[in-house]
Amino acid sequence: AALFAVLAALATENLTRRKILRNDSIIAILWSLGMALGIIFVYLTPGYAPNLMSFLFGSIITVSKTDLWLMFVLAVLVSLVFILLYKPILYVAFDEQFARIRGIPVMLLNYIIIVLVALTIVLSIRTAGIILVLSVLTIPQNISNLFTNRFDHIMIGSIVIGFLASLAGLFISYYLDIPSGATIIFTLVVMYLAARFIKVATFGKKNQPNS
């Protein structure tokens, strides 16, 4: 899964930059290909076929000690990359042309970030599931962006919000005996709606960051 995800991410970036296909079209094609191959391989594998629901929507009971260690290593790696390359990443994120003028290796940084995102998605599949994992990577940022436009504040806020939502979702799923991944996403959506309400009630609709 990690190998396929990294190759798919790199292919998406490469084909998009060469303007062979639109980004959303490439993602749709590779998503469909990956899902189709996954289902085919599962049913071609001899022996007991695993429960696909746990892969699609996540299940905390499938997370092993190896997964936790891999997540920890990836978290450390991502933290080091952003600590050491924060300013170059900031320049590339907001203005690639300016970054090139400053001599920043834009392509290399983009590929590094894409690989890290791909690995993050793969390692999050057991907890959030294939279908819901993208929500884990987007909703916390949108919540944080409601209250700030600063890149560093959005990053820190997203981490805190994601952590709190994960804890709350796991707590609720444990006591209600429901899927952990879906509960975490539901918690994030509720938090987003609550944050949106607080934002509008406190500051009004004027000067709200776009999200």
C-alpha cells in the first residue's frame, strides 16, 4: 500500500506539472485503479478473505504495535522536515515562482511533501479507513482556518484539533461500540459546525477567512 501510494502520488504530481491530465482527473483514475486492484487481490488471495469494511471505514482494533511505531517514526520525520524546511515550504506553498527566484528546489520539495502525505494516508487507513482518511487531513485545517490565516497557526491548530477529535472519537466509539474511524470523522464535522457557528456569532460574516 505504501509503495503504491507513493508511486501514485509521484505520478499525479508529474502528470499534472506536464499538463497531460488535470489533477482531479488523475486522482480519480488512480483512486479507481487502486480500489479495483485492492479488491481483486483480496479475492485472489488464497485462504480467508479479510473484512473489507475495516479497510474502508477503519477499525481501532486492527491497529498493531508495528503500526504505532511506524506512525511515531513518520510523525518524527514529518516534524523534522517542517522544522528544518519551514520557510522554503512556506514560499513554495504560496508562490512557487517567487520560491524559484530565491533558488529553492521547488520540485524536490513538492515531491518530498507528496511522499509524506502518501505515507500518512497509508498509515492512517487502519484508524480512519480508505474512504474517510482524507477528511482527517482536511477538516482540522478548515476549522483552524476559520480563526486564523497564519500558516504556522493553522498548522499548530490543526494538530491540536485533530488530536482532540481523535481522542473524543475513540472514547465515544468505545462506549457506543461503533466504528472508530466514522466516529472520529463525525466528531470533526460537529467541531467544524460548532466552530463555524462560534465564528459567525462572535465576529459576524464579515472578514471571515475563506475555507
